Amino acid sequence: MRFAICPINETSTASAFELATEVFVRHSHLHKAVGADLRSYRAYVAAGFFRDVADGLSLMAVDRTDNNVIGVLIVRDFISPAPPQLDDPQYAPIAAVTSHLESIYRRQRQISAGEVALVDMAAVHPDYAGQGVYRALRMALATHGFARGYRYIAGELSSAVTQRLVLDHLQHRNCAELVLADFIYESKRPFAAIKTPPKIILAEGPTTPPSA
């Protein structure tokens, strides 16, 4: 394997932030739909990103040849309070989608602190797409979360690739879904133009011991 998986450390946090935000702005269907730009989006997510990384659950994939960060999973405890964010209406529709899915998930059962690790952001450098980076990160998170005492991993799946991998191959269960074309925010359908995938899904799967 030409890359290694490890926790995000202090020296790599800035690189992880740059990668995650650039991938979201350039390649996420939801972010392109709201006209995301790097400067405003980085300002919008910075507080949450750095708080999440400080919790020690987040992982990165590093190219062994040059030590560059090529993939990240930014992870937090599901019920940890959200940090203060900029009040930016540009990204409010995306936040509303997340809130909707998480509210459905919360209604299914009582969730305690330290039980569910939530993947807040997942990003792989486009040059490494199709090389198993995202799968390796998700598999590593299953054992990393288990070592930290977590029972489950949850996260939104906003691309056809992640939905296929997590639902079909990792066998996580579909806990909540939203048809993007039908989503209404402030009397508008901000994601009506998104056709693939037609839904965004919140999925949950178990953590696993290292020997599993």
C-alpha cells in the first residue's frame, strides 16, 4: 500500500484542513449547488474543523513517498455540542440537510456520549481517487473508534461512490435519507439540479476490534 493511515497530528492539521475544504468546494455536489468558494467556506467551517481534530478521533491518509496528506476523515462525538460558526446564509441549506438527517437518526434511539463517532467530513485528493483511500480510512476508523470506546460510526453519504462502498460493501445500515430534488429551504429547492446520487443518506455501522 503506497499510503499509510494514522491520526491527524498537530503538524498535519493545516494540510488536512486545506485538502478537506478544497475537495468539498471543488467536488461536492451540495457545495457547488450553493456556490461555495474556498475563502468563505474555510471561514465558515474552521472552528468546527479544528475542534473536531483536537478530539483525537480524526484520521488521515498519507502518501508514503512524500508524506503528503491525501485523504482525511474528520470525526467527532455525535452528541458533542457544535462550536460557534459564522452566520453565513450561503451554507445554511447544507446545514439544514445535516440537521434534518441527524434529527431522524436521533429519534431512532437514545444516544449517549462516547457511543457514536460521527464522520463530519470525508475527503480524498482527486489524484488518488479509486485507489482505496476512502475505504482504508473507513476501515481504520472502525478499529480506531473501537479503541476509543465507541460502538458505532455514523456519517452522511453524499456521493454514489461512498453510498455504494458504505452501504453495499461495509454493510452499514441506512438510518435516514433525503431526496435532494424534494428538499425545500426557505421556499426554494436549492439542490433540485443534483441528479446523481438522487439522495443523501445517513448510515450507521459498528466499530470493530483490531482482530476482526
